Amino acid sequence: MRARLALALALAAATITPFATQAQTPAERVIAIRAGRLLDPATGRVTENATILVRGERVAAVGADVAVPSGAEVIDLAGHTVMPGFIDMHTHLDGDPSGGYRDHRLHEWPGYAAIVGVKNARITLLAGFTTVRNLGSDEWADIALRDAINNGLVPGPRIVAAGFSIGSTGGHCDTNGYRPDRYPHRGVEQGIANGVDEAMAAVRHQIKYGADVIKICATGGVLSAGDAVGVQQLTEEEMRAIVRAATMAERKVAAHAHGTEGIKAAIRAGVASIDHGAMLDDEAIRLMKEHGTFLVPTRLAFESVARGAREGKLAPWAATKALQVEEAARASFAAAVRAGVNIAFGTDAGVFPHGENAEEFVLMVRGGMTPAQAIRSATVDAARLLGREAELGRIAPGYYADIVAVRGDPLADVSLLRQVAFVMKGGVVYKRDGAEVQVAVGQ
């Protein structure tokens, strides 16, 4: 047996050797990036004329005196500010407002959502977002998309996938407002749970089929039918059970939460992040600081749905809720910034067109953050919320070579981040000089 295995391995090696000598494999590729200005979001410091040495998918060395090995590809980014790739902590890559907010579900075949995700993943990556946390998807579309990207079949960001969102019957995570014969009742397998036992079973079902993170609907939402935007929809006991089941499987929990009481119950239950957080009060902010809970503010989603309401693009019931919550969300974000709450960048992309994610930076600065704080929220702090701060969110030896660059100084004008000129993810260049770079399958 061992002799046959050795012979098979030898024959396989002989077969692939000629191809390996024609060009470097991704693992062997060496790239030297000459950065005009290198921003470290962890410290806010800028280094002039730095060199970043990339070997394979990781950063090997960074500094002003890094030697460039013979044969390395050199990328000149003089005149640019170079930063870690951005992380969006709240996306729906398989969602697209161009298809309508509701009835598109009735016209799409199984698998369509994943194909939509392929389109949106590419757009998101080219906008400079090299990692996303995808919070809720039907048909396991985000998990299929994550695996296709990881296997090199399609370009896209690194995805932390949730599978189905978990909520109560008739709540924001459910499908409401349809005749029962047009959209069947959902159960635990699709994330709909009532009571502690079902809540834990729903978590375990998502994890069984590949979820990296658990997303819950603690309160009502803007675009869902039949619920008030602020009403609590899971009990605190159910949320505690969800967090317990997720923690046992080494997963974190993100809570969609608008209303004050639902926010506070979710914080006490131990969720890692409050996403949206439209109606924070002083106690909620105090609890977030005590528990280290992150706010993922999704300012762009609030602004987008409010604009859609004023332009008559939303159903009347959704438009009413969008306008009702708009000003409260602005005030809550500003209060969280002033109080020093942990804030991680997140947009809810899919509510608005993908690729516009960087507009969130502008809104965060308008709401009270400095440009440096906003950039840190999308790099260092987002990586910390993911629990991957040792490999994402910085340009440092051993970290993934996720690198973006813009012309000019985003610390002086954060809106420059809407026009990313260079994108590298895992050592592979996807955008250069403002134009997409075609990457072969398997890169």
C-alpha cells in the first residue's frame, strides 16, 4: 500500500512540475508595494515612503527601510494613501434593492440569490471591502457564495456568513404579509423559533450547515410587514439561550435591534454587537460600555430608506417606519460616539446598492467621528469584533495582505474613500490604477 501511494505521489509530482516552473504560484509570489503614505489605523500614524513586502497571501515586512528581493513585482503607489482593506460588518450580498424590497421573492427561482451575490461580491471587493460579515441570507446563499470565493471560483470579499437569521414567528426575521399558500410558514430550519429550546435548536441548525456567526432579530424592523420598528420580539431568555448555544460552538451573535428595551435585553444576554441601534438611551449606552458590546450603526441604511420613503419608493407602512426612526438613529449614533462606545463599521448593504458602502464613512464623520476613527472602525475595530484582530485590520507582518489605496489624504477628506484606486485581497491584486484587474480562476 505504501509503495503504491509513494509511486502515485511521484507520478503526480512529475505531472505538475513542468507547470510549476512556468510561473510562480500564488504561495510563491513576492510583491513589493511602495506606498507614498502608509496609514496605520491602530495608531493613526502615517509613514511616508514605506514599502510593504507581500509573500503569497500574507504581509512579510513593512517599513521605510524594507529591502526589495530580486525578482519581486514592484507596485508604485506614490501619491496614494495606503491602508488595510475595509471590513463591512453588516451586509446582505444576496440582496439587491433593484429587484424591489418584497415581492421579488415570488418571482425568483431557487439559487437566484446566490447568483445575485456573485455580482454584488465583485462590486463590494472593487469598492475596497476585502472582508464582510453577511448577516442573513435565504437558501444558504451566503454560505455557498463564501465557499465559491474561498475556492477561487468567483472574486469577492472574505465572507463571515450567518445563514438564516433567527427570530420569532411573525417577527422581522420572518416572511410576513403573504398568503400562506404563497409563502409557507417557516420553522427552526429557516431560523424561526419560539421558546428557549427552539431558539437553541435554530442556532445549532445554522452552525451545522456552515454559519460562522449567528444573527438574531431582537426587535422589529423598518422593511418588515406587520411589526412596529421598536417592539421587542425575542425574550431575554430566548436571547440568552441563543448566545449560550453560539458560544458553545465558538460563534458570536449579532443582534438586529432598533427599540430601546430590545437593545438592552440583547446586551444583557451577551450579544457581541447591536446592529442599527436606532433608539439608544443612557442606560443602553452604559450597558454597552460595561459589556464591551459593539454598535454597528448602519447609518447609510437609515439615510437610504428615509430617502426612499420621501421619494415614494417604499410601501406605505415601511415609509412610515423609516421616517419615524430616522432622527432617533442620528441622535443615538452621535450619543454613542460621544460616550466612547465600541463602534464597528457596517452598512446594511443590500438595502441600498452594493458598492456604495464607503458613503458610510462620510455619514460617520458627519455624525461626530473623526476620519481616523471612522477608518479604524472599518479595520482594527471591525477585526476585533470578528475575533480576528491577529490577522485582519492592519498591514503588519503575518497579517493577510488585504490592502487598499486612494489618491490624496482621506484623513483630510474622508469622502476620498469612495474612490478606491487599488485593491489587494490575500496578496492578489483585483484593482489597479482605478481599473479592475482580471484574475484567473483558482488564483
